[in-house]
Amino acid sequence: MRLLSSLEKDLCNQIIKHAGPNNFIGNIIDKHLQNVCIVVNRNNNSVSLEFTIRNNIPSREETNAIFEKLEEISMLTLQLVNLLQLLIKDGYIMMLKRSGNSQPIMRFGGCIGNMPSVPYTFSDENITKLLLEYSDKEIYSTEEFKRFCEKGHIARDEQRFIRQITITQTALVITVLALLFNIYINLFYKKNNTVTLNNLQMQSIHESIEKIYKALMFKEKKASDQKKQMQPNLK
């Protein structure tokens, strides 16, 4: 599981919040769709946006707002469909299509039906395809996905990676402290307090610390490489 953006984390929380029957993507992103609807048309396999305006011709203010909202909704839908793909792939969620849920035209969002609107059709074929596929499916969360959200959206393999690094660092600290304690004993509690460290002893201590450090760095790099190999390459 790759690291999630703040928007993707919020979408995950919305999936958990609306968990159960009738948990569609429209419920998950509804709060992001003020005065705009996403229209999924299966008659011609298209997906479009409808921006509510006050009159038949948008004002300059409304035009500027539409352009800003268009960029926001485009990024929202892009991250949404990629997130759903990722969660399905990792077994975090399941999607179920019921016969009564599919309609030729589906509209979800916060546009006002009896007001004029400005349409915009998505040109990205991948987003259109995935919205057509996912929009009429119910989303079911697994227990693993619930734990994932409760743990701050940190995947199980990443939690294991963090624990491994913590244990390794703790072991390093204990080893260094033990080494320093041993040096202290040799310096101050040997017979007649005359024992000193010669150059070979100092070199041996330095090499021991260096070996411990290299071992730690090797484990961190190995764990990091394993983590990268597990991350999906979604486009």
C-alpha cells in the first residue's frame, strides 16, 4: 500500500462512515460537490459535470468559479477512482452490483434540478470508464480496512517496517550504552586505576560502532526496498 494524500485519507474515512448497504461513491464525495453534479450516462457511455448557475448565461463570477471547481472536481475524481482500484487490489474493500441499482442515467451531487446549468463532459477515457463501472456498485469495507483507517492510514507492511526500524534502533542504543559502560568500568575500576586505552583498543571500539551503524543502515535499506516493491504503480 502506497502513502495516501490527505484527500485520499478523507475519502477512506467517508467509506467507513457510510459503511453498509447503499454505500455508493456518490455518498463518499457528496460533500465536495456543492452546486455541481456528476452525471453518469450509460446510454452513450459518458460522464459529465453540471454546474448550477442563476441565469441561462453564467456571469463572469460564475464562470471563474466553474473553472476553479472544474480543476478541483477533476482531481477529486482522478484520486477517487485510483483509490478505489488500490483498495480493491489490496483486498481492503469489496464492490457489489445489484440489479436494482443500475440506471441508464445516474446523477449525484449538489446541483439544483430546477435551475440552469453549465455542462462539461470528461474527456479522460480512463476516468469515464471507471466511473461508469463503480458508480452503481455498493462499497463494503473489510475488517482489515477498518484497522487500516484506525491506525492512521498506515498499511500493515508499513507498520511492520516501522516496528522493525524501532527495534533495530533500540538494539543499537543498548549496544552503544553497554560499550560505553564497559569503557567506563575499564577506565575507573581496574586495579590501581592505571588501565588506559591504547590505539588498538580505540580502533577496535571505533570499528565495532561502525559495524553496528552499517548493519542498521543495511537493514533500513533492505526494508525500504521491500516496501517500494510492494507499492502499486497506478497511473
